[in-house]
Amino acid sequence: MIFHVLTIFPEFFAGPFAHGVVSRGQQAGLLEIRIHNLRDWTHDRHKTVDDRPFGGGEGMVLKPEPIFDAVESIWPARRPDQKAILLSAQGRMFDQASAGGLAREAEILLICGRYEGVDERVAEHLADDEISIGNYVLSGGELAAAVVIDAVARLLPGVLGNETSATFDSFQLAGHGEGLLDCPHWTRPAEFRGWKAPEVLLNGNHEEIRRFRKKLALEKTARLRPDLLP
């Protein structure tokens, strides 16, 4: 898969993608990340990407021209499996199901919002979707882009190494999760400061362990995220 990121701060991404599964996925040739500087598609000496909003108000708004020019330059003949995503606080909520859907595309182009927002014509006539990573406001879409890429990348075949690693993640509909939070986990030592790992996890009975983990996943979801329960 190819990820494109359209941003006015390309240097931001020098760090987030240099580590962990995303870095390993790139090294293995399973994914590619291309960072594009929005200012490369401006036509004035100041490389202006924003302007004041019509109707007044605080802040500045990203102009449509450089964004349209950038996307149309990156994809001169856009295919159905090339999706442009606008990252904004006004978008629909990004979740594990969203990540799974994007993981089936060939290319994703993430448009990083900034300032007061992005000219609405980008959302209406250019982007295939508008998403938010949470009910809060960020200074820009760069952090959100890093989150989306990480969440999608780990679902690509081969990126995690073990093909079943993502099956039991929180919010996955497969495995014991069924859209619930992941179950709690323990590791060695079996006893630490008087706190013991559950005996059932040590007995080697895989069916009993499966039922135990499902029970704990339900309990944790009910306690911390009851909104996920049917």
C-alpha cells in the first residue's frame, strides 16, 4: 500500500514513521509513505496556503486551489482504489472498522487540515471521506495522519509478522473481541510483589483460557467502555 500525506509541515513526519511496525513495514516493502509539501503547489512568492474566512471570524482557512492542484498532480488519473481523506475535527469518527476499510485500498492520500479549517469545497468535491480521530481539536492533521497510518498499516498482510496478531486487538470483530476491548494480559514473573497471574492462564488448557479471556474482555468493556456493548 502507498500512503500519501499532504501537509505544510513535512518535517513533522521524520520521527513517527522511523520506528516500530510502520518502519519495519516500509523496510520490508509492504508499504510506502510519501510526504508532500502543500506549499509546492502555490504560485506566489510567499507560498500562501491560507486566507481569511468569508463572513468574518477568527483564524485562517486553508485555500482550495493548492489542495486540488496537489491531489490532481499526485493522481492525474484517479482510480477507485485511490482514496483521498480529509482529516478534520468535523469528520466522522475514525475507528477500527474504518482502519480495516482503508487497509483494503491500494493508496490513501491524507489531507492534513490546519488553522481554523479547510475550505469546504475540499470536503464536498475532492475528498472521498472526512474523518476525525476523536472528540477534541488538534492544532493540525499531522498527528491524526500518523495515527491513521499506524492503525491501517498494522492491518496490512505481513506488517505484524504474525498474521493473527491483530485478530484479537481491541475493537476487532474477529477473535474473542467481537468489537469489545481486548482482554487483560499477564507475563512473567507469575508472581510479582504478591500479585499473582491468574492460574487459569498457566494450566495450558486452551479452551478454558479462551473462555476466561472472553469473560475478562466483557468485564473490562462493561467497566471502561459500556458504549461498545450491544
